[in-house]
Amino acid sequence: MNEKIDNKATSLLRALGPIDATMIVMGSMIGSGIFITSAESSRLSGAPGWLLLAWAVGGVMTIAGALCCSELATMMPRAGGVYVFLREAYGSSIGFLYGWTLFLVIQTGTIAAVAIAFAKFLGVFVAAVSTDSYLVPPISIGSYAISLSSEQLAAIALIALLTWTNTRGLKVGKIVQNTFTFTKTAALAAVVVIGLSLGWNVNSAALASKWWDSWANGWSPQVAQPGFTFVGGLALALLFGKSMVGPLFAQTAWTNVTFIGSEVRDPGKNLVRALVFGCGSVVVLYLLANVAYLAVLPFSEIQHAPQNRVAVAMMNAVFGHPGAMCMAAAIMISTFGCDNGLILSGARVYFAMARDGLFFQKIATTNRFHVPAAALVAQGIWTAFLTLPRTVTTNPATHEVSYGNVYNQLLEYIISADLLFYLLMVAALIILRRKKPEAERPYRTWGYPLVPIISILLAGLLIVDLAWLAPTTSGIGILIVLTGVPVYFFWRKLAAA
């Protein structure tokens, strides 16, 4: 029988078992990133060895973070997860800034981006779904615009559908999550098997490219990043750090399972299993998928895959057009399941914030299905809005105007901030060991203190690297986080009134 949570009179239920929790981890991680981000990473690093190393180091950070997070999650298996960990370690202000940034762009922007990716691949099968088939043509506002295309409408419809299904109860949400995660994991495994068994031709990157000599592959720092002034090994090291951005974002969202900690049965065991097994499985699959790309495609075709769709290019090379269509269908399944996991778990953070008096009180309520429906709806409305704004770019040579999506730009801005919260979460483990030594810890981090120290050092190096390479972008990311400061004081004052 489900155990009711009697914490501040909530009605959340412990209805998730070990498989359900693991599917949340894997399903939230596997979206569209693994199928496209290797193109940009390969352009920045210039050699197969560096590409695989970027994914491997990202994997080390993910697994090390999961080991640290497991102790915190089993120590405090509450709704909100990382928000609660940061609140307990640093105070309510830091916890709020994390939750605020999550709501403003990290969680909602990712949901919007994945929904648009779903819509783009839906357009492969339904011609009416297109980025330039407008119901409301772009309305320019300076260097930005607002529009509603059939592609944007399809993305909004997906967000609305998954938000609605998750308001129907945790059982419905977990059925959708488990079904789609099993399916897309099998699809990703099939990509690996096909690439490793049918690849290895003489023109493939694995055989025809220099594995570690980027310059021998026609790479140069100035081509990889126009305007770059560094040369030699230092340039490669700096750009290698930047090449990890894609792999890291493809591997994020594993913390989402902590957001639903109060709904996992026997969290002392099941959260650890979900985090370690789920993250480990995805990291291995991601590394093997990149080996498969290298086994099938020449390195230049990975770097310049149409619209960065490396997986589609690989399947097209093996099976022709039918293979590309199968890959498009697999990515639709992947993005559908990914968005479900992000929508399901993200709402629990805002629910926890509202219970602390730091968000609208309606968000702190649950419906008759024992889920935070108001938080789900609020998240869905803001996410749908993020699909509407567009960036405006004019080609100086042809004067042709093209439109991008603002949330992509916001996610670029938030990279350093996201890494900073990762660092703070890992450091919270060390702080709480000292601050609350008597607290019950069903799991204690393996390799402590070496594992958290390695995580902190890697995250710190990447933050410095990105701040050096893109100070404007990193600075705007920090400013987005700091917009939460006045909001925090507003809610504190409101709660005290």
C-alpha cells in the first residue's frame, strides 16, 4: 500500500518504485542532445579522441555528482530535492535562487527546447508542421520577434498534453515515463549496435582521422572559434573545455529524480540505485553512441552534419532514407519521454518553494490525484510562452532575415550558472557532513572526500574556462540568476506580512 507523506499536511504519495525512479533519471537525461551535440563538440575540438574525451569527462562529472547527490537525496528525501539540499546547506536565499533560475529558464527552457525538437522531427512526417508555416507571422520588437508557427503550435500542444496527463496522477505520469524511456533506450542501443557492427569503413573517422592531432584533421582555433587569439596547446585546452558544454547538457537533468524524493518508496535504497545505475547506464550508452558515429561517418561529416543531426546522418549513411526516417521517429519518441520526465519532476520544486512561503501559495496545493497540479499548470504556461519569442538575425550580404528561439540563447547564458549550482550542490555534501553530523544517512558517498573534490575542481575549471572564452555570455547567465534576489526579498516580506 502507498505510504502517505505527512509532512506539512501534504498529500503526496510514495508511489514510485526502483524501476520508476530509474526511468525518471534515464528518461530525463536522454532527449535530443546525444543525437545532435557531437557536431558542435567535434568542430570545437577537431579530433575523434578529444570528442570522446569530452563525453568521458562529462560522464565522470555526472557519475561523481550522482554519488554525492545520492547521500543528500537519501538524507533528505523530500519534494524539491536539490532546492532543499541548497536551502539546508546555505540558507533559504541560495535555495530560492536555484528554484527561481530553474523556473525562469533551466527547467522550463529545456522543456521548451525539447518540445521544439519533437516538433521539428514531427515535421519530417507531417509537412504542415514547419518552422516557417506561420499562424501569426513574426512581429519584430528590436532584435527580437514573437511568432506562432505550426512548429511552435505543435510544441505547445505537446507541453499542454504532458502537463495535463501529469495532473491526472503520478500513476499516469510514470506509465508514460516508463513506456517511452524503455522504448528510447532500446532505440539508442540499436544505434550503438548498428554503428559498431556495420561501420568501420576506411573513410570513417575512427580509421581515417588522426585521433589526437586536431591540426592534422584540418582544424584550427580560429576556424573553430572566429576571432580566437590563442594558439597551440593552450588554444586546444580552452576550446576542449567549451566542447564539453554539449555533452554536459546532454547529461543534465539526472537530478530531477531528487525533486520527487517524497514520492519514492524506500528512498534510502531506491534513490541511490536510480541515480547510480541510471546515470551510469546513460553515460556508457552516450560514449558508445559516439564511437558508433565515428565508426560510420568521416569526421568532417560529423562536424558538418545537416542541422547538426549526427545520428540521422549516421543512419542515412547505413540504410539511406529509410534509416534517416527511423532515426527521426526514434528522436520523436526520445524527446516525448524526456519532456514528460522534466514536466513531472520540475513542478515539485516550485511546490516545495511555495510550501516555504517563497512562491504563490496556490502552487503549494495538490489536487484529488495527489499531485501539485497548480505547479504543473504554472510551469506549463511559462514554458509555452518560451516557445514564442524569436531572435532576429539579418545576413549582411544577402539581407535575408532568419529567426531563432530565445530559449536557446537563454540556455547558452545559463551554462555557467548551471555549473555553479552543480558545484554548490556537491559542496553542500561537505558542508552538511560538518553542519549535521548526527543526521541519518542511509547512504554515504563512496570515495568521500575525493569524489566531491574532483567534482568541484572539474566544475570550477569549466566555469573559469567559459568565463574566459565568453565573459558576456557567462555574465548574463549570472545576471539571470541575480534577478531572483529582489524576488526573494519580495516573497520573504509577503510571507512575514
